[in-house]
Amino acid sequence: SSDLIFAHNSTEVSPWNQGVEAAISYLTEQTDGRYTGTSYPNGSLFQSNWEILLEMVQTNSIQFGVEAISALAAINSDANFLCLPFLFENNEQVYNFLNSDCQAWEDIINSFEESNIVILGVSPRPMRQISNNRHPINTLEDFDGLTLRAPSNNLIVDAMEALGINAVPMSSGEIFSAIQLGTVDGEDNSLAQQYDAKSLEVVSYFCICNYVADGSVMFCSKDFYDSLSAEDQEILQEMGRIFAETSYEADNDYYDVAYNAAVEMGVEFTTLPAEEQARCRDACASVYAEYEAMYDPDVWAEL
């Protein structure tokens, strides 16, 4: 039997890992043990740097990876549509979009094959929120002048800057010490991600603003995928769906775990009211205009 590698940046207890374990069980069972898999969490095989993970999957030195749409957009910026600021009010809307049989979105997902990556499953990832050490955030104006860690994603950096934030792109592994040393005031990331990476231990304020949606993606090397029979490829597609459903359900439970732990640590929570979310979206009008210009008008309209 072949033991396949599944690698990601989250912890052993994270929803991503739960999704990966469910996927591996399904794969082993459906192939009668011809294929088994091992999960490598905590970014251990790629120095916690997702850019290295993408390259390793593209070259088939790792068969399967799990990352966010916002990371995969480095390869294909069309996927960034999902991450437009304040596009979705909540994750139920993201789920409905991802499962809506939208041909334009399907085409974007399939076009990753040109970069030697096959996307097997996408589920809503917990929405990105803002934490900081300066003050609670209740209005659009409260974002102004904060210096925050951003992912290496131009759209998210543009969105932050439109809100008046100084965005400092850095990889996940550097966040904790950057906040601790005061290099940045805080970060943008989902609550679960900030809990997993322990950065909640070094921030005082957390704003639930649902400012950027994201997707959790299981993908594999196209070289590996192409080496399989049509039957095995179907098993992989179904395995991707199982990853997506499992991690999405686990995310919903894990949110409560992360929230309760943060409250216990003394983090102060605020929720951005709907009318402030709308003001923030208006503040990001330039970002929408800039990104709309990159899409075919029909594709944009359908999306």
C-alpha cells in the first residue's frame, strides 16, 4: 500500500486536522488499504510557510495540502473573489455561495489545474476578525491608525488599508512574537486561528466584524491525481467533500471553544454592528472597483 502525505498549518485538535483524519479514513476504507495517509499538522513539513506547501504539492513531494483560499489566491488571484471585504454577512451565506453550482466559481476552482493543483473540496473557513492591543473596535473610525499583521494577500492588504489600517504582511510563524514585541498592534485572522496560534495570549481586544470570508481547501498534486484510475479519482473527489463537511462542522463547535478560552484569558470582545459593517463596506469601494476591473464582466456579474 502507499502511504500518502497530508500537510497543513493547523494543530492536531483543529477542525482542519479533524477533516484530514476523516478524509484519510474514507480513502483507506474505499481503496481497501491500497492507499493510506498520514497527517502532518503544525506546518512541520514546510516551516509553517504556506508558500512552501503550495510548491511542495505542485511538485508532488507532498500529495495533499490543506490551506485557505486566501493563500491559494497567490497562484490564481480570481479565487480572491471569496475574500472581498464585507461581501458576506456570515458563514451561512458563504456556505450557500460555495454550494450554489455557480459556473463562474467552478471554472475558477478548475483553473488551478493549470498550476498543477487539483482542488478537491472547499468549505467556509471561519471569517477573519481583528484583534489588537490599543483599544476596543466599535466603529469604522476605530480601525484607523492600527498597525496589524496581514497575510501575504494583496486583496486583504488593500482592504485593510481602505479601512485606515497599516498592514504588515508576515507568515503565520512570526505573528506571536511580532505582537509580543509591539512590532504590530494585533492581527487579522479567524478567532480559531488566533486561539490555535496562541496570539490571543498577547492581545487585549477582539472585534467580531466578519470583515473577510475565506475557504478551507483540500487540494492535491495534479501529477499524483493524473496517475490514478478514474475510479480512484472519484474517491478523491468524494474524500475532498468529506474533508469540507467535517471541517466546517468542527469549525462551528471549535468557535465556542476558542471564544470561551479567550474570555477566560481576559480578552475583551466587541461586535461590529450591521450599520458599521455597511459603512466599512462603503469605505472599501475602491477595492471593489480595483478587483472588478480584473475580471471578465460576465464572470463578475455571475459571481
